[in-house]
Amino acid sequence: MSYKYEYPRAALTVDCVVFGLDEDDLKVLLIRRDMEPFAGRWALPGGFVHVDETLETAAMRELVEETGVQNVYLEQLYTFGDVERDPRERVVSVAYYALVKLSDHRVQAATDAREAAWFSIDDTPSLGFDHQNILATAHERLRGKVRYQPLGFELLPEKFTLRQLQQLYETILDRMLDKRNFRKKILGMGLLKELDEVETEVAHRAARLYRFDKRKYERLTKQGFNFEI
Amino acid sequence: MSYKYEYPRAALTVDCVVFGLDEDDLKVLLIRRDMEPFAGRWALPGGFVHVDETLETAAMRELVEETGVQNVYLEQLYTFGDVERDPRERVVSVAYYALVKLSDHRVQAATDAREAAWFSIDDTPSLGFDHQNILATAHERLRGKVRYQPLGFELLPEKFTLRQLQQLYETILDRMLDKRNFRKKILGMGLLKELDEVETEVAHRAARLYRFDKRKYERLTKQGFNFEI
DNA sequence: CCAAAAGTGTTTCACGTACACCCATGC
DNA sequence: GCATGGGTGTACGTGAAACACTTTTGG
């Protein structure tokens, strides 16, 4: 108890909403709390911001510590500052959302000492604090932003089929898309590099694999191009 | 010096980017600092968050205290948390942006004891802290959002002409719009109520006045309507 | 009567949308 | 050979964009 201030100060935390895509199921990574308050309840990974680290650094650090998740797309979501959002004391939380390639992270999340698990976004347990609210805000942001920014590729493996990509949009936007129109539009942007590979281990004709050309996207963006599905 | 904590804590502030529209000039409200650091320099209005008030409350309180601005559209922008952004100590700032009807606030801002003034967005003085960065972020957000949400009306008087509205979009989006197409589109949405009044004190044919029908907008939004210019 | 801005329709083109069949592959 | 999904083109309608002149009013 050795840090003193003239006025009382709110504590500052970060919380992370980690999204992953499992076939046609949007999932979120939760941890089970081992301390009060809300001990035993599921919650978003997160924790206190150290005084000598940036907010983004804190978010990444907590993600690694609590879930093993690393090297992911991370973006600030919103800052939640209701006075009573934490029963202990005044805590302001800067929320982030992360997009991970589930194929890379399926195992790691389970190997940590703390209990971490993926839940379908529509079937989450009751969460502590105002985390239900944070989760809903993140979901809404993802739905809104995925149409205008190439976020979706962060949820897929490096190499993917057009069907996977279409399914991603159908899952997140929650509506069916026409196959021919979808392919016309996405290929018409010229941002997908067609690979000389096809998917394997499927019991039917194998689909061609593509890779997102991030360099080209950045180049076009500077020239006024706008991504849109 | 009486509040003690086990770990050091960042201080928490709010900063506000207040936009106003003066004819065809987008302006921002700045205050001149009377204390170190950056004493004498211009900066965004803002200040420390009290431990018993929400972030939004703090932003509104600081706005009133420092500029006299009241009853404005206020929205959270982003939280800035670089470690060295304040030379005194670690300070995390939650930034908000506000849209005001300049006609209502032109006088008040100047009557406060502290010096406050409106600057053209493209001609601001050098700002203290990372406020130049916050300002740029807010400007970008406004430009991006004004096309998809009826934010613009917050910058105009209750009653306005179509010319004023078009000029608003031209100013914020920084490109010319076709008069006939603009009118067709905006009137086609059915969100403007045509009044039985015309502008006064102009040296030519007076234009009809309109009012934005917020109720109708909210009703349509629930039915899936999307505002777009 | 002149200056200044208000107000008004039509044509063209691009793009979104709807829609159905053959093909390649693994079992 | 059959089940499964991969891959492909066209027709139609809607909406965006380009574009110029007449009307009203105040001075």
C-alpha cells in the first residue's frame, strides 16, 4: 500500500473479446474466473493495465497470459466506464476485440493452467461484470465492420476456399449470399491470389485455394479503393 | 495525499473535440491552457474524471466548465493510452467528440473566464499533448460517419435550408455534390419535414426551411432502413 | 432590370440481384 | 454410378451520375 495520490483514482483494466470461426459457427473465447468477484463464473479475458505499458500491450499481454493466444488482429472497441460496473471499486475498462485463426489456436487455449474455452456466440454462459454488454457491443461492431474492411481474412487460415469465405460472411452477417454473385464480386476486386493448390481430404471435387493479397489491398486503399461486400 | 493503492495507477482524463459548422467552414473549439504543462498553448477542452462519475458525465461537465457548451451531441471516440502522452505522469485519456449548433454556441464560448475560441479545422494552432492526433482521429471519424448516420443535423439549426444541408456535406466530405441529385436523394428518404417557412434576410429568392424528423428516422431504422448520403 | 440563388426532369450507365445447370472427384 | 459440392453466364431492374434552364425575389 505505497502509492499515494491526492484524489481517488479509478482502476484501469483491459478486456478482450476474442472471436474465432469454426466452420459456420462464430465463437468467442472465455475464461473461468478463479477469484472473487464472480469466482467460478465465465468472463472475458482481461486484467489490470500496468502503469508502464500501453493499452494495446496490456491487452496482448493478458491474452497470452490467460489464454495463450498470440499474434492476432487486435483493435480497440470501446471504453466502459459505468460507476458500478465492478462491485469492488471504480474500474474503467478499455475493451478490445481480437480475430484469430481458430485452426491455429484451438489447442493452445486449452493448455493454459486457467480454464479457457470457446463458446458459440449465440450460446454463451452468463458472464460476470458487464461482460455480456461488452460482448454484444463487439459482436455488433464485427457485423458492421466486416462488410467494409477485410477483417474476415483474419478469421480464416492463410489459404482458404471461396466457399469458406462465403460461409464466413453468411455466418457473421447472418444471411445467405448467392454463390455466383459472391464470387463475381470478391474476385472482381482482384484482392485474392489464386493458388496452384486445392483443398484436400474432401469426399468430392476439391476446391481451389486462395490467399488474400494484403499488399495489394493497402496499395489500392491509398488510391481511394473501398472494400465492400 | 491520502488515497493509497497497492500498485501505481494511471490518471484518467477525458478530452473533447467539439465541432461546429460556420457557413462552409468546419470549426473546432479549443481552450488556452493556463497551467503547466503546455501553459499558454491551445488544447482540447478536458480534464480529470472524478471517481464517482461516468466518462460521459465527466466529458459533459468539463465542456460546461471550460467552454459553457451544453446540451450537445456527444459520442465516445477512442481511448488514448500511450505511456508518454503526458509529460507529468501516466495519463490515459478517453476522447469524445461533440457536435454543436454553432448559432447557439457562438457567444457562450467566449463569455467564460478561460479563453476559448473556434478555429477552422484546417488552420489550428499547434496543440499540446497528443491533441493534434486526437483531433485528426475525430475529424476522420466524423467524415466517415456522417455519410451513414444523420449526424449532420446536429451541426445545423433546427430549421435549415437544403442548401445549408448540402453545403454541410460538401464541407465535411470535402467534395462538391450535384444539387438536383442531392435533393432527390435526401427528400426521397422522407426524413425532412417541409415547413411553411422560408429563410429571411437574404438578397434573393428565399429558400424553404426544413426540419429533420428524428422520430421517423428512429422508426424506420428499427425496420431496417439505413441512412446514406 | 439585374444579380443571385431556388427549384425542377430526363437520359445514361453501372452495378446489384435473381436464377439453373454441368462438371469433377471420392467412395 | 452416385452423391456431393465446385464452378460458371445472362437477363432485368434499380439506383447513381451527368447535365441546363426557368423562376422568384430583393435591391
